[in-house]
Amino acid sequence: MATDTHTARRPVLAVLPRITGLLNRAVTIALLALLVFWLAVNLVQGPGQFGSVLLIGFTNGALYALIALGYTLVYGIIELINFAHGDVFMWGTMITVSIAGTRLGLDGSQSGIVTFLGVLAAMLGAMVFCGILNPTIERVALRRLRNAPRLAPLITTLGISYILSNAAQFFYGPNYTGVGAILPSNILFLDWPAKSLIVILATIPLLLALTYVVRRTRQGKAMRAVAQDMDAARMMGVDVDRTISFTFALAGILAGAGGTLYVLEITTTRYDLGQIGLLAFTAAVLGGIGNLTGATLGALIIGLIQAFNEGLSWHAPGEQWTTSIVFSILILILVFRPQGLLGQPEADRA
Amino acid sequence: MIDKLPIPRWARRAIIPIIIVPLVVLYPEYYTSLGTSQLIPTLSTAVTMTVFVCMAVGLNMVVGYAGLLDLGYVAFYAIGSYVAGWFASTQFASHSIVFGAVGVQSNAIGIHISIWLLLPVAAAMAAAAGVVIGLPTLRLRGDYLALVTLGFGEIIPQVVRNGDNMFGTGFNLTNGVAGITPIDPMGFRYLHGVLPFLPDNFLLTPNLDVWFYRVGLLLVAITVFCSIRLRDSRLGRAWVALREDEIAAAAMGVPLMQVKTWAYASGAFFGGAAGCFYGVYQGGAIPDNFKLYISTLLLAMVILGGMGNVWGVCLGAAVLSYLNQQGLGAIGNTINSNFGTNIEITKYEAGLFGLLIVLMMLFRPQGLIPSSRRKAEFDVVKEEHEAAGVVVG
């Protein structure tokens, strides 16, 4: 009798994973179809609006990519979610406001070449500042915890995040600070917002430069080696501490550049802007954390989702739901595809 | 020195509780004689402290015992407060249900249920939410788990903030940013007839904070008792095994899924009860109270006190909630009036807590009063690394 039930139940259990797998796929396809339908109706109802929303989405995506790459670089090398990264980005925006707005007084009335050089100076300033700030955090607070229980550095970065945002509140006050519209709103005869185009165009060389550093340089090779196996890399003569510092510096530089572009696009910033880091982190997870292409792709998707949600008029939930939507995506991704869109499944990562 | 005295072990263990418990319980009777310094916690601060102690002890079950980092504990606080808001106010005006509530007419509009009944209801609903949060995270470990809880901690406050028009149907679930207010008061409606010294309605007593403080202490006592009993139970030992090594625990027959879900549910249970009580005390459920900052603050309390140690967590929660509620401002004012400076110390609160977290993690990761087991673990880790020639910070 007992063996009977045993043999009878076995096939049922064996079929179960296949059924749930099919169900998962069906639900995913249904959701995607719904999304496409919703976008199509919006496109038909207002093609002009759809176009501008698309551009905003790409701009947001480009900004998020610069932040998300910082998360993914750091996670790739020491498997740490750096909660302070969003606040490093926020400091990038603050430094930009200080240089471009307060010191140089750019407000869009200057000639093209002056504006260009001024923005470049502000960007370099922000990149240098964040490129120093981020490795300093690593050196002061995280290096000592390299052998500590895994949650210790995570909680530490959470504390640093509060310190950084509070310091910004101290230096820049609790209210929004910003610059005038530095960039012209129209370019040539196009009715497109020029600043959005400039943000996208400025992001591309940064991403190419990052790819070059990681793929082609000696230091990039060391980074990849440490990411793969820290101990083996150390035995092969890689200076692990220096490589980790370098990675944090790269992440900081990208965040600084992102800060400048954010100020150009949005024109205002505040001490609590670091929360945007959570969106960027979601993007990094969506693309597959540790994967540079994935982070960029995920950032574009999150940027587009945010823009569609906030900009479209036919049955869009609206701005007040953005956080919920993005975090729901994060949870769904973590539960159903923890390796992300482009990541490799890894046994101990999830 | 005390070790040398010929005192039996049980008596030595009892010394500290015998001193502290009466000091805490009798606080409303003597605090006025402590002087008028603004550093002395007011009764209102004391009530808040009891609430945060409850929540921190609840969070400690998840973080300290089971080792699952929860960055969204504020969600349970919110759920508890909104249960009080839904079932003890005029929020659902199309109904008229009055059951054991104090301070309302028997034909009042809205649902009015006795707060005493709502406390367990709120706890149960928060526990159910804990299971909902726990279920999808079962496959995850470590930092990814922290992210999912963080996500829920962000989603639930946003839902209550936008819940005045659910899905465009016009159904007002949470009354939006204004929150649900006022919530019915507490009181011993039926017991008052039998034991007249128990007040009918706290709001009508000369100093309502005294009774809220007593109820808060009762909640703390229940929470601490349950926490200790759970820690020593089969489930609690399974949590510790899970925290130490998930794979080894599973190999030893610990059902990971069940044990993790129970950790979330029990942690949330006390968060919900505390949230309900605090909502009643504040007289409303206001969305602005439910921020990520509260989750971090609670985590800081657990870390400061010592993860896994109930008494340490109580101390950490009492200290930090005192500083948060009254202490920092009072210290700032005292410094300013004595040295003629003009520092607004409360402005740096977030930064100071961040600094505290970082310093604790760097220099005393086991907390002020570490649990003996944790302390032993940290020592072992240190020895292992020293043996391997690694310098540990």
C-alpha cells in the first residue's frame, strides 16, 4: 500500500516544476503583452507626447547608468551593496552647483564656448571630488571590515550614507539648491530639449572610456582578476587593496560625472537626492549585478519605465507610484531571476 | 570583585533586575522630583521609548536571532498603526460598529473596536504581512534579502500615502497624506466598574501619559518575555543554527522555509502591536511617520545594544529613542545656554546616527552588551584570522 502511493505520487511531483515553469513563462508573456498594448495605445493617442517621453526616458536611463555602473563595479569586486553610492552621486551634484553656479556664475547667458568650458570644468571638479571621496570611504570604513561577517560592511555603508547626506545638509542647507538653465532648451530647428540630447551624448564617451579601462588596461585586468578570485589574484601578485581602491575611484568618477549631467538636466538638487541611488541599484540588479553592459541596459529600462509611468496620459499610474513600481520590479527580479537579464547564474550569489 | 563575594549565582543574576525594574516601573511617581532639567525624560518621551523598545526587540528576533537583515521594519509599524486607524476611528463612515470602545457614543459612525482587542489583531495582521514579505525571500540570502525588505519598506508607506483613491475607484482606504485621525482613546471600560482605580478613559485622567506609560511597559514585558522564551525554544535554536550556517542547518534537518517565515512573522508581530499602541497614543496614523529612517534607526538600536541580546537591545533602543525624541535637542540647548554657542544639534541627528553605526561596526561590532554566544563567535573569528596571519581591525 505504502509503495503504491509512493509510485503514484512520484510522477505528479516530477511534473510539478514543469507546470510552475510553464506558468511562470505564461504570466511573464501576459504581463509583457499587456505592457506592449498599453504603450501602443499611448503611442496612437499621442505620438508627439510619446516621443518626448521616450527622450526623457533615455536621458533618465543615461543618468541612472552612470550611477548603476558604480554599484555594479563595487559589487562585482567585493560583493558589497554600497548604500553610500547614491550619496556620493548627490555630492557630485552639489560640487557641480558650487563650481558652475556659485563660482563661475553660469546661467545660460554666456557664449557657447564659455558655457562649454565652464561645464567641462564643473564636471572635472565633480569627477575628481567623487573619485577621491569614494576610495576614501573604502579606505577608512570598509577595508577593516573585509574579513568581518558579511552584513557588517553593508550596515556600515548605510551609516556612511546618512553621514554624507547630513554633511550636504550642513554645507548646502535643507532646501533645494541649483543653477539656472545653463544649456539652451532648443537646438537648431528641432523642437527637442537640447539638454537631454547633450546628457545622452555626454554619457556615451564615458561608457566607452570605462569599457576601455576595464577591458584593455593592466589595472582593468587586475580588477577582473580580483572580481573572479581575490585570493588567486593576490597570489599572482595583484595588489588587491589598490585594485579595490581603484574600483571605488572609478565608481566615484562616474557618479561625479553623473552628478554634473543631472544638474544640467534637472537644474536643482538637494541633500536627500541620494535616494535616487536605490533606483539605480535596481537597474544594476535588473541587468545582472556585476555585469557592466547589464547595468547600462537595466538603467535604460528603469529610466524608460519611470518616464512612461510619469509622462504618459492613458492609464499611467503617475509619479506618486514610481517608487512602488520600481521596487516591485526589483522584488520580482530578485525572486524569479536573481542573476538579472544578462548575468550568469551563480550558486552562492542569490 | 563581586565574583569573590559568597553570593549564590541566582542572587547575583537577580541583582541588576531588582534594581532596574522598580526604577523603571515607578518612573511616573518620582520623575518630577528629579528636578526641572530638560535632560530628564518626560513621560511622553518615556512612552515613546517603550514603543521603540518593543519594536527593537521584535526586529532583534529577525536580525539578531535569525541573522536576516531587515531594512523595512517600518512597514510593520505602519500596518499596526493603520489597523488602529481603520477599526477605531470614523474612517469607514458608511459603517457604524461600536464594540467596547471608550469615548464614543454607541451609535457613532465608523468602526470603533476596543483597542485591547485591536492590539492582537494589529500584531496578527503585521505577522501576516511578515509572512508575505518572507515568502518571496526564501530563495534569497544575505544582502539580496535586505533589498527585498527595503523594497517592501518603501512600497507600503507609498501605498498608504496614495491610498485615498485606490485604483481610481474612489475607495478611501488610508485617507492619503493627511492620515487617519483621530483614533479612539484607550481605557478600562468594563474593568473600571469592578476596579474603580483603573480609569475609564486615559484621556480623562489628570495625566494621561502615566497610563500610556504603564500599558507601554506591559507591552515591553510581554515582548521581552516572548522574545526570551522564543530564543530558548526549538524554533529559536533553529534560528541561531540558520544564522551561523544555512547549509549546515539545512543538512541537520532545519526546515529553512518554515523557520525563516516564522522569524519574519514573529518579528513583525511585535512591531505591529507596538505600531498599533503608538498610533493610539499619538491619536492618528500619519504616513509621514513611516520612513526608511525609522527602519535604520531601529537597526541602529539593535546594533548599539548588541545583536541577539534582548537586554542589550532594550538598552540600545531606550538610549537611541530618548536621544531621538528629546535628548539631542535637550543636550544642544544645554550646551548653548552654558557656553553661549548656537548649535542646532538636532539638525545633525541623521549624521550622528550614521556616525554611531559606522563607529560601532568598526570598533565594537558585537554591541554594548553582546550576547555571550555572539561574543564567543567574534573572538573565534579573530583567533582564526590571527592564526592565518590576517590582521583584523
